[in-house]
Amino acid sequence: MTIQQLKYVLTVAESGSITEAAKLLYISQPSLSNASKDIEKETGITIFLRSRTGITLTQEGMEFLGYVRQVLQQMQLLEDKYIADIPQKTRFGVSTQHYTFTENAFVELVKRFGQERYEFYFNETSTHQILEDVKNRISDLGIIYLCKENEPVIRKSLRDYNLKFVPLFSARLHVFLQKGHPLSEKSSLGFSDLLPYPRLNFVQGNYESTYFSEEMFSSIVSDKEIRINDRGAIVNFMLGLNAYTISSGIFPTYLHGDNIIAIPLETEEQMCIGYVTHEKQELSELGKIYIHELGKYDPALA
């Protein structure tokens, strides 16, 4: 297989269509289709499932493209350094659950890096997608949490994907709600206090279960539940609907003034927040900087 063929396959995967990819690459559809089939024949795997409605990636194809991205990125670095004489472009990616502090730490990483050429990737997404991103090397690191309830299933997924989890810190559970909420004057909250109000949970796609949920105790029945996929929306729903969510309690007040507050949940359970990498992968210098910035949000340091 050639570098050109790898570029073709990656473009097809990212555009989701042979037709669109052919337009982007300025080649004919038959030529592009044949190039994809040649790689499949050479590797002995099926990368794409083809149908009248388009193409979809197979599981094998997703893993293969993770390696393709690495090869093409290294090739780009070689071309920049030795052919175009352009300073090396540094790449670094993080996939994370929906935490404000992971975004803040990423901002500090970019500030500290300070070089002219870089390609950074930050993706707030579902728990299972985080594992997929790290497995397929779309991201260098993934940020998730473990607890007694989800740990057996998450650990199995990590083993299946040859990933490892490194703990960063533990956080006591809090209930997030608006300052004017009927429960806002309480010093702590029990589950019975929360029953009359809408609960907010982040969408997990095909993996909607307690084990992949971003909110602990999501298995407890709630008559009013709203699933969302945007961190900005969760704040608006708290403010407009007297809704709540359960999380770590790490939430900088400067983002929304004093409109959102965090009240301790009456439980001994804690979230162990940490990062996910490949089993044999050492942290890069950028990874070390990012983890250092994350460590500043350890509740034990407050």
C-alpha cells in the first residue's frame, strides 16, 4: 500500500462518502473505490461496509484508520522538516467526559505550549467514545471516572482495548442546581429530596447504561429525566427548569457567577477521576503538562 492510498482511505472515512471524497481528492469515483478495495485485499480486512445509502466503517476499519492517522501524521512531519523546511507541527488530543476543569486545563496547556505551529484536538463526548478515541489514537488521552458501580465493566473495556487507567484524584459527589432552587438553602441533599425535580444526564448513544453514564446513581428511578449532549445546555436547563445533575463538585464559579451552586450529596461514594492511555504508551511532554494542569483541580488541594 502507498501513502497516497492511505490518504484516499482516510478521506473516504472522514467524508462518509465515496462521491464526496472523490470531489475532495479530484479523482474519479471508480479510481477511489478501487484504491480502497486494493488496500482491503492487501490487508485482508474489510474497512468499509458499502450500501446504496453510503458507507460505514467496520470495527476493523476503525482500528486500521487509527494507525493510518499515525502514519500520515509522521509523514507530514517528515515533509515539513526535510522538504518544506517548516518548523515541526505538534499534535495533541484529549477526549473527555463533560467537565469544565478538563477544558480549563486544556486552555492552560495551549497557553504554556506557545509555539507557532500546532494541531490540538479537544473532544467532550460519551464515555465509550472516549475509549474508542484513545484506542484508535484519535486522542492521546481520555478523561473518565471510576466508581464501585461502573469499575468492573469499564475495566473490562480497558482490557479489551489494551488501555490503562491512571487515577488523578477522588471527588465527593455534589448536586448541581441553580441558586434560586427550592433546595438551595440545604447544607446537604439526599435522594428523596431530589425526587420532585428533573434530573439531567448526558447522552451516551448506543451505550446508555449505568456503567457508561457520566452521572453516578443514574440507575435510581426518576420520574423526570432529561438527556442532553451539551454542557452549555445543562446549565440553561438548571436555570430554567429547577433541574439538577450529580457530579464531582468541581465547577468554577466565574463561569456563571453565583447562579449555579453545588451541594454535597448524602453518600460515602466518590468519583475517582483519572486518565486513559494505551497500556505501553508513555506520557508525552504535552501529556505531562496537561496532567499537571488537571492536578490543580484536586479537591484535596482546595
